[in-house]
Amino acid sequence: MRQLLILIFCIGCSCLQAQTFSWTDSLSGAIVYLHIDKSEFKNHKHRSSSKFEIKESSEKYYQEIISTFQKAIRKYPTRIIEENVKQVYIYDQFDKNGAMMGTYIGRHGFFFTPTYEQGILDTLALEKVIHHEISHRLHIFNMKLFDFGAWKKNNGLKYGDIKSYDRRFNPELYSKGFLHEYAVTNKLEDFTSFAEHIFMKDSEFWEAVNTNEKLYKKFELTCDFYESLDPKMNKEYFLELNQITLSNKH
């Protein structure tokens, strides 16, 4: 609560002085930018390509945005965030077509976009995209720890058989080892379709994992990967984190 009161005070000061506003996580050191002053914008390190067109979030959402980010990263061991999440930008839009929800661009850092329902911040959607992009970074930089051979044995389709950005759960794909159409695009998005959900209490995801053998095996392999990064993040950790009990009939 004290941190949030300080945050609100800083936001007020930031608006009055029209300066860059950023928040630094006290444990991991991750820096989150919500506003960059015009005088600094052109030269700021996040200007990575001509595809960017920034629309910043309103100050009234800053508290919830920061609280959601903090909640998400507290689910990882501090060391994991210290080593992998350094620069973060959270804007209502960061690409010209406004279609991207999040991305990771090497040295420039992470970009996340909040969504709103009738003026209310969708905190669950924001947290999901945070886990999605962090998992990309962890997966790409630690690929040797991921058992892709065992993972691929659960695929009933070849990657690329479906080319779609549809991330809605699709029960017709469960028996083929996929959660949705976007997961069939490539192995990175397939892995991330699990990684973004094991940190959250999404009943539809956990029901799918609990009732489909291929999905359950991919869930276990996802947990194995995280456990290889830090022994704390094993299967039991994720089940306890979300207060989930699986039938274990697989």
C-alpha cells in the first residue's frame, strides 16, 4: 500500500512537470515506463523501428497497471526477473496498426498493451500478456533446457498446418495437443500457450489440461522447463499457486 501511495504522488508530480514517468521494482530492479517526455522521446532507447506509433495510457490507470505488473513478476523467483526483465514499456498502443498486445525486442525490452472493457482495465488480460512475453524470453534463451522431442510427440498436427492469430480456446484441437489455433503456428507459440496460463487461475485452461492426455503432458513439460530454471518452479508450485487439484488419471 505504501508503494502505491508513493506511486500516486509520483504520478501527480510527473503530470505537473510533464516529464518522463517510470517506476522501478524495489526487488528486481525492473524499470517500467508509462510516459516519456517529448524532449526525450526521439532519443529514447525503446525507439527500435519505424513500426512504432505510441499511444500512452491515461494517468488514471497507472496505479492498476503497475499493481498488475508487480503481481505478475512476484510469481517468479527474483533472480529470474533480475536477469531477464530489465526494461518494460506499457502503452495503450505501440505499433502502427494497433494489433500487437505484446512483444519482446532484445535490448529494447518488453512492450505490453492493456485492454479495457467500458473504461475498466482488464487486469487479467494484461497479466496474461506479461507472462506470455516473459516466457518467450526465457524459452528462447534457454532452449537447450526444453525437451522438444518429448513435446512434439504430443502433436497431432504439424506446425503451420493452421495459420491464425486466434488465441481462443478450441476444444476441437485438444485431442491433437493444442489449446488454440495460434499455438499451431510454431513451436514457440505452442509452448507459450501453456506458459502464459500456468501462472494464472483460468478454469478453462485447467479443465482442458485435466481432461486431455496430450495437453496434460505438455503442461508437465512446461513445468519441467521452469523447474530447470529454478527448482522452486515445479509442477507442485504452479498447482498450489492457482489452488488447482488435477485428477492425475493420465
